[in-house]
Amino acid sequence: MMRTRTKLGAVAMAVGLLSSVLGMAAPPAQATFPDHNGRIAFRRFLNEERTWGAVFTINHTGTHERQVTFPPTGYVDRDPDVSPDGRRILFQRELVPCTDVCTNEIFVVDVDGDNLTNLTNNPTEGDCLFTNGCAMTPAWSPDGTSIAFQRQSGPFENDLIYESAIYIMNPDGSHLRQITQQVHPATGEDTSPQWSPDGRSLVFQRNNVRGAEPDGGIALWTINLETGQERRITPFDLRAGDTPDWSPDGQRILFHSNNDGPPDVSANLYTIRADGTDLQQLTFLEGGQVNILGSSYSPNGKKIVFGRRPATGGTNADIFTINVDGTHERPVTQTVLYDSYPDWGPKPERRHDR
């Protein structure tokens, strides 16, 4: 999920913007009804070099696959997040490879591919680090009124980016406000936010930098949006993160281990309570040949969808589902391409004429 050109850094900008966010209690989320599962959105690489990728959707049975976005060659549309009403998909569009110039924007599109809109609108020329900031890993709030995302900005300081923090904006890209890394120099790089079902907290991944112990540590944290209180919830030795997801009932957080860790250690699925207790391992892969990628809960909370690289050591990956207890694994996609980072959306709400 992190850009590969640099070792990321994070610091503070706009101290005091958080207070404007914390003063507003988010409304409660809409209930997730049983059997309300919709289609699964995921990222598919369109070439072997993985420099071109689009957002697709598919039924959990593997039927009715549909390409939703059509990026220019050399761009990857990634990290899809389906809206609470099931009608729109947020995603990040990234220029690949990110070498001399980097471009990362957040877009929204209807689930049928219509009404593609750039929400962050960086200048067409120049590195996003030095213009309006690079916008990444977006997530809808449960009531659909806000978007949380990772924002990076330059300049570089001792090989670290000046800022990598969690921000919130309105669904039209307005009213940008900073949530984490308000103190400079920052000691963490924050990414991959996801909202709690009641809208009052975020979970996110933090990478330690600038002397934070342990050096290079990766863990999941939560932040209470009403109080600003942060809490680390996973042990550093798990290297937890990479698109964590909250269960629909708000009881557990889903993630995979060994994020950017040793290549001979497999990444596995785990869940944990939001207070950091009751860690449970769901998959038991070994040896580093097979690895779990990003994952999410189904809207009814009964299943989990995830990406997985195969045991053959090949370059492809596919989408799978399992029950929430780790049983009954089933493939959703079976392709020579590379499918990963799924988000299981709800069925679109019906509109009623008034």
C-alpha cells in the first residue's frame, strides 16, 4: 500500500484542525441487515508488470464480473471502498512506477462506471508530494457524509517525507481536516484508515519512524474522533495492517500479519477487539510462498473476503471468501492476472419517489 520510491515520513500540518473534527460527534451508522451482501469490488492488474490496473466488481459466487474503471495505461486504480448505500466506489488512482514524478488521486465512480469524479484534483503537472499532497487509501464513513484517507506531502527530511497522516474530507473533496500526526517531527507514518460502524473512531496502520521504538515497527492503532485519544491495539511482532476492516457489529477488527515483513514468513488473517484483547488467528499459512493480501468483512458479518497469492510461487493472486471463523474457503476469481484488495459492498439501496 505504501509508495515504493521512498521511505515514508509523517508530521504535522494545521495543528488545531483536529479540534474542529473532534467537536462533531458522528451520527450512528445505519444497521447492516442480514443477507444484505452485495457485490465485491477489487483491484485487478491488467499487465504482468503490474503497472496498469482497474477496479472490477463480481458476485461472491464468482459470476457476473464487471470492469468499472478504465484508467490510462501506466495508472493503477486500487484500494476500492464501496459506499454505505452500495451505489458508489471510492478508489485511489496511482501513476506507476512512481519515480521522478508521483501522482496519487482519490476518485469516486458509480458502481456501473458512470460519473467518474476526481475528488482531490492535484495539478496535472508536478509531483503530488509538492503540490496538493498525495491522496491514498480512501474509506467512506458509515453514514456516507465523510471520507477518511492517507495524505502525504513533502519536502523530504533525512530521506523521510515531511508528512504521512490521516485526513478527513467531505464527499465532494471539500473541508479537508487533519486527524493524526499533528506534532512535528512526527514519529509515525499513518495509512489505511477505516471507520468504526458507529462513526466515532478510526482504525489505521502506523509505521514507526524518527526514533519511535521499536525501529521500523508496524502496528494497528485506533483514534477516538471525539476525544483524539489514540491506542495501539496490535503487538509489533505481528506487523499488522494493510487495509484493516471493522466488523459490521463493531466488535472486531480484521487484518493480516507480516506486512512488509520477512519473505520466508507467510502473511495470515487475524482479528482482534478494538481494545487490543482477544487476538484470534484465522489462517495458518507457512513458509512465505502463500500470503494473504487485503481483506474485508461481508456486510452481514458472516464471511470475509480476501486476496491471496498462490502456493505455486506464481505472480498471480485471486480473491477468496471464508467464514468468519476461518472455515469453508472458496475461490471467487481464478485468473492468470493479479486480483487483490477486495471490499465487499452492500446491495444498492432502492430509491423511492416522493
